[in-house]
Amino acid sequence: MGEAAIRMIDPQADLAAVSDLCLRAADYITLETGAPPDADYAANLLAEAPPDLPSKDVFAFGAGRAGRLDGVVTCLRNFYAQGEWYMGLLLLDPAARGAGLGACMAQHVFSIAQGQGAVCIRVAVLEANPRGRAFWERQGFLHERLVPADPEGDGHIRHVLKLDWEA
């Protein structure tokens, strides 16, 4: 993939670029939600967080080249507990998949999390996305627990995976 610049996403200034990426990555969004992204998807993606988590602990990073956003990863700091991080979504343009960008972005987040004293990081992977689970396992994540499908929710079974940095 070459070197992609990874930077913090500004939810307002970068909304159009994130929206464009969501349209290009509609295959994953359709898998997750059952429909292509609507006009509000990108804004909701960048703002989604538990109500009791301070906004300073909710952020995203983007990566791309030549002024185009090829990937975005959302992060929650101090979730579920102090010193624990959670990556909500790593979304990549289909043209950028399989070329190392996802691993580069994940390592970027790991480095920042560890630099801020994180003891672990988690992701939740849809059971319907075995390639996604294999990707996270290649990054060193281990299965922590299964979250059954919520009949009131999107109907997906999720696998929570954890990368532990504690000795």
C-alpha cells in the first residue's frame, strides 16, 4: 500500500471525507446494518459512544494518500474500565484492503494506547465477518467472549477479542 499518513479525524471538518469512505465501503456497512450507509451514517460512526464516556475519550484516526481517506478507525479510551481501550470499527476502502493499511492503522492505535498506559484493547467482530476475525487474530487478539444476537438489535452475534499488554 505504501506509506499512508495517519492522523486524528475531526468529526466536523472530515465528515465529507468519512462519508465518501463509507459509500466506497458500503459492502461492510450493508453486512453490519442490512442497508447501505445513509446520510447520517458517517456522523453517527464518529460520535457513537456510551452515554457516560466523556467526549475526550471518543475519537477516530484516518489514513490515506493524495488527499483521499482510505481508512478510518474509531476508538474509545477508558472503556470498559480505566486503562482499557476499545476499537469500535476499522473501515477500509475495498481498494485498500489486503495491502497492509489495516495493520498499519491498528499498530498506530496500539502505539498510542500503550503510550497512554493502556493495559489492553478490545474489538467486537461480527460472526458474519470471518475475514475480519482472522485479521484481528493476526494482530494478536484472542477470543474473550461471545455476545449473542440481540433480538431487538441488528441480529448479529459478536465475538469480543482482546489484546492484553499486562504482564
